[in-house]
Amino acid sequence: MLLWIVLLKAALCVAIGNVTRDICKEQICSCNEIEGDLHIDCEKRSFSNLHHLTAPSSQFYHLLLHGNSLTRLFPNEFANFYNAVSLHLENNGLHDIVPGAFLGLQLVKRLHINNNKIRSFRKSTFLGLDDLEYLQADFNLLRDIDPAVFRDLNKLEVLILNDNLISALPINVFQHVPITHLDLRGNRIKTLPYEGILEQIPGIAEILLEDNPWDCNCDLVSLKEWLENIPQNALIGRVICEAPTRLQGRDLNDTSELDLCPSKNGIDSRSGHKGRSKSRENWQLKTRPTARISTVYVKTDRVYNASCPLSCSCKLLASQHGLSVNCEGKKIQSLANLKPKPLNALELNLRNNSIHTIKKNHFHDYRNLTVLHLGGNNIKLIENSTFQNLTELRWLYMDKNYLDSLIPEMFIGLQNLEFLSLEYNNIQLILAGTFNPMPNIRVLLLNNNLLKSLPVDVFLGVSLSKISLHNNYFAFLPVTGVLDQLMSITQIDLHGNPWDCSCNIVPFKQWIERFGSGVIVSSLQCESPEEFWENDFRHLRNDLLCPQLYDKIFPTPLSKNSTFTADTGSRSNSYLETSRVSISVLVPGLLLVFVTSAFTVVGMLVFILRNRKRSKRREANSSASEINSLQTICDSSYWPRGIYHDGSHRVYDCGTHSLSD
């Protein structure tokens, strides 16, 4: 009987362990139908795994799991969610996807794994996603991509990999993959070869390449020619040279092949030209968009012609059901001149116009914008709360303008902004809390400005992964209250600043040493003092940079630069400052010490005198007590009358004890 009870308990435990809970029936998640589609919203439910959860099996649904704790996905993780058609896994801290995790999700068409900590794509990472068309993996720590990772995704058209740590794409990574939209912005790509990569994406309709450290040399000639032969209706991101120095800041489109590859002589150039002419014909044939995409754009011209501003070109973003409005270089002086207003615009390009001021009401009707280009204008003033209605904006470009200061009120409403470009302005002042209205910002470009300092708590409340501060006027950067708030940083560009390699640089140097070479991606050369000129201060010893820290016998005063932090409003390093006391503080201090000492001496004298008096009083009291005792003993009434058991009488001889004793 006892054996049967034990077996029954064991079976019951196993049964309980295998029970799955329906997240809709038990109201674990929010399940609502929107325009006929079931949306299962499990945002911020603290899920760490999904093995004991299930979803309705009678209808298709969109599964939203962002903001949970799914840090690692194991095989068959989504086996109970086989009717999902889209899957959102943003902001889970996800760092590892074990091959087989997506088995059973053969109906999923859109996968969002952005804003996580994924470092690599392995060969079978996406095994099971046979119908995947849209993959968003931006804002991760992606470095390594297996050449065969996308090979079985025969329907993948949109691939978003921006703002990662990709330095190069593997050869044949897009083989047999029908990519039409590719986003590679904000990575570390220096070159993009034609053979093995570009030749494998013949149907490309959109390729975004901005914010990469492009090395404009002979290897980039093939990319330049390939971009020149992409059809005009394709959206192409700008390629800006970062190296060599003579071409820094140049647009690849405006750079000649001779500038890219000056080592070629005239004979090589002529012979190369003939070869490239043949290649151009091949590339033009290969890069022509497919008939399906062309049909979409023709339809766009007819349907959205009424809402497209005059002198601008518009096209439909088929994957996002909105307009891309291109008004670049149309000599527009005010946003009020955009008539009719493109109310359904998702992307608005106003680069290289003549806009001077942006007023508060200019973007009142652009609530759906996700990308806004305002670079290359003459913008000097942006009124407060100008962007308050742009709550869906993700990318904002305001480079190459004349902004001189940044304040928090300028960015109110941009709570979902992830990318902000403010490079090549005249920015000299940034107020504390300027970036607080943008808690989701991941990339901040402030290079090529006039900045000399950063305020305390400037990065408080934001999770930056990449920041560019190169080519400014920083002599040093404070750690406390500034750099120590960059908890999620993966890349920081600091070259081209006049670093003052004295005592103030030591805490900054120690902060840098905590990171590997993959985070600090630029040289840090000293501008002063002269003895360290053009030396990378990371390779200099601390005792050479600041002898005061190590010279304990004969300390020398700090240089004038040691007070730079206080002058700029940043927190100073107190342990680097010398002890300097004002005479107005020293004299009262000495007087206070003298008075305190006098009171102490007087108190001690009073204490000694009082102790002496107490000692004499105790002696007098002791003598009186002895006399009283003796008188009591000699008193006859004290002794009992009669004899004791031994027959004797006990008598105290008072005569032999005088009271004087």
C-alpha cells in the first residue's frame, strides 16, 4: 500500500511539472484583436523561459515579449507558440541563441531581436524560420557573422543590422538570399567588396551605409561604381570618408576614382577604365530592382501623388506602409513651404537646403516620422519643444549646421529616439540633463564641434552604446559624474582633441584602461606639455604624467591646468589638488585652537583642586566613623547580661583602648 502511495505522488509531481498555462485564458498576458489580428502582449512579465506557457492554437497571432528576462534561448523554446506570425524579443538582455531555439516557428515572417546583447550569429542560429521575411537585429553587440547564417532564409528581404560592432561582412553571406532592404549604419565597416557581397544583392532597393569609418582607398572604388549604377529609385545611404586624412569628411559620391586611388598611373587608369566599363554594364543589369518592387513604386507615384510636396519625390516603404519623402537639395528655406504636407511620411529627407530656423509648429502634423534628415542646412535656432509630437522618431540627423548650444527643452518628446547626429556644428555648450528626454538613445555623434567640457550628469539616465567626441577641444574628460555614467558603452571615439597630459588626465587614463582596444577605437595623442607631444598617453606611466602623486618627500605644486575642472563646471579630482589654506581661515582657526587649549588647562586645574578637597573630606569622615564605633562598643548597654555556655564573661577592656587611638 505504501508503495502505491509513493508511485502516485511521483506521477502527480510529473503531471504538475508538465502542465502548460494558456497565457490568454489565464490572463497572464494581454490578448487583444487589432484590425482582425490577435496581438499577445507579454511586455515586462519577467519571463525567463517559456516552456510552461502556451498560446491559442486556433488562430494566428503576433507575440510581443519585449522587456522580459529571456537572456538565453534554448532549443524548442517556442515549441508551444507554433501559430505566431511575428515575434518581438527586444530589450531582454538576450546574449545567446542556441541553435534550434526557433524550431516550430515556421510561420513567423517578422523577427525583432534588437536592443539586446547578441555578439554573434552562428550557422544555425535561425534554424526553423523558413518563412522569415523581416529580421531586425540593430543595437546589439554583434561582431561575428557566420557566412552561412542566412543561407536557408530564402524569403528574407529586409535585414536591419545597424548600430552593431560589425567590422566586415563575410564573403557569400547573402548567397541565395533575396535582400531588398539592408541597413548597415553605425558599424565599423571600412570597405564593402563587390565580389562575394554586393554582387549577391541584385534586387536591392534600399541600402543604408552611414556612420561607418570608411577607408577611401583603392578597395572602395568598386563600391563607388556599384552605387553609381544602382537605379535612381533606390534609397542609398551616404558614404563619408574617415580615412585617409586628406579625404576625411568627403562624400564618396563627390570623390573621384583618382582621389581614391592616386597610386595608379595614367596607363593603369585607362586600362582599368575599359575593364570597369564592362563591369558597369554587368552591375547595372544585376542591380536593377525586381518587377515586384518596381510595381510598388509605380503604384506609389499614383496613389500618393496628392500628398507629396511639390519639388520633392516620394515613394512607398512597402515594408512599413508609409512614405519616404526626399526633398534633398531643393533650396527649401522653411518647413512651412512643404505643400501639400506629407502627413503619412515615415522618412523625411531635408538635407542640403537653406533652413535657418525650426519653429515649434513645423512638425506638428508629422506624428509618424521615424527618420528625419536636417543635415547640411544653415540651422542656428531650434525652438523649445519643437519635436514634442515626434514620439515615434528613431533617427535624427542635424549634422553640418550652425547650432552652438544644446538644452533639455530642445529634445522634449523624443523618448524613443535611438540615433542622434550633431556632428559638424558649432556646439560649445551642453547643459546638464540635455539628453534626459531621450532615455533610449544608443548612438550620439558630437564630433567636429567646439566642445571644451561636459557638464556633470550629462549622461545620467541614458544607455549610450556609441559616442563620438573626436575633433573637439577637450583637454581632459572628468570621470566622476560624466564618464562613469557610460555603463553600456561599446565604442567611444576620442581622437583629434588637444589632450593635456598632466595630473588631470590620470583618472581619465585609468578609466580608459578598464576597457579593451575594441571600445576605445582611436589614438589619444598629447597636445601638451611639449615633452609628451604626439605621444599616446595610454602608453605613458602615471608617475610621469603627474609626479605630484608619487613624490611624497618634496611635493611640487600642480600646474595651472589642475584647476581646469572647476573652471569648466565639472567635478574636480580632490586627491590631485594641493593643500592651500587662505589667511582669512588660518587666523581664526589658530585663535580657536588657543582658546580651546586655555579652557582645557583651566578645566584640568579645577578638576585637580576639587579632587584634593574630596580626599581631605574622606579622611575626616573615616576618623569620625572610628570614634563612633568605639563609643558604641564601650557602652555597657551594648553587651548582653549573663554568662555564656562556657561559664565565662566576655568583657571589652575600654581602658586599654583610648579614643585617641
